[in-house]
Amino acid sequence: MKTKELIKRIALALCALFLASIIGYAINGLIRQSKLARITSSMVNYWQLGNVKLTERPCIDAKQLTSKGWSNAGNGYATVFSVSYTILQKGKEVTVHVTPILGTGRVLTPDELDTYVKKCLNGTDDILLLDYSLLGIVLYVNPRTELADNEAWDNGLHKIQNEYYALQGLNK
């Protein structure tokens, strides 16, 4: 085989490899966008039950939570870090899921959050409405107070948030 013919074949093979990698990259991008759309839809339609817009959260270093006194913040990043309380709404016990991370990225201390939930939200007729006009940190008001039910909700929320932010390029 002549040198020119060999160079042509090598050039064609390199072009084919280059095109295959571009096509693979494009397909991976489409798959990623499809997953992101599915997860976004799930977060908005199933998990976004309160005043917190789950797709518009500040992403903070978990060390900020630790520095404010949250001992179970873990490592990496945080967007919601949910905490649950059993309080009264219209005279009935409910479990309210809140986040100490404000929309601005500021983090409430455990005492600040306790005071807000127990003194401001507890006993009101409409927790979501009152919170909406104040801090906007209620994730969900669950009429069920069983621990397992509420832990399952918290775990599901954190799982889908991790998937969403991983697709955004933020890995925990």
C-alpha cells in the first residue's frame, strides 16, 4: 500500500472516530436533558408541596450548616436540609418539614428555626400561608405524624434533590 493511501485511510479513520465521539457526546447530552426534565417534573409535581421552590435553591457548602450548629449536616453541598416538627394547625397535630436554608443562602441556627416554628407557625390555621408571608421555608405540611412516613418523605426529597443537582454538575 502506498504512503498516500495509508495516510488517507488513517485520516478517514480519525474522522470517523471524531464523528463518533461527537455523536456520542450529543446522545449523552440528550439523555442527560431527558433525565433532568423527568426529575424536574417530579420535583415540581410531587415533592414541591410547600413554599420552597426546589429547582431554585441556593447551593451552600454543608460546612455553613455545621458552623450554625447543625451537627448532622454531613459533607458536600446542601440545598434544603430538611428538619421536621410536630406542631398544631387548626387544633390538629401535623408534621411540618422546614429548611433552615433561606432563599438568600443564609442559614438559621437550630434555636432560630425552633423559635420560628414553635412560636410563629405553631397553632396557626394555615401554616403555609403564614410561612409564605414570612420566611418561605416550609417544604411540606404532612397531616400524618408517624415517624416512618415523615422519614420516607425526607429521604425521597433528598434523593431526588441529589439526582437533580448531580445532573446540574454539583456532586455531593
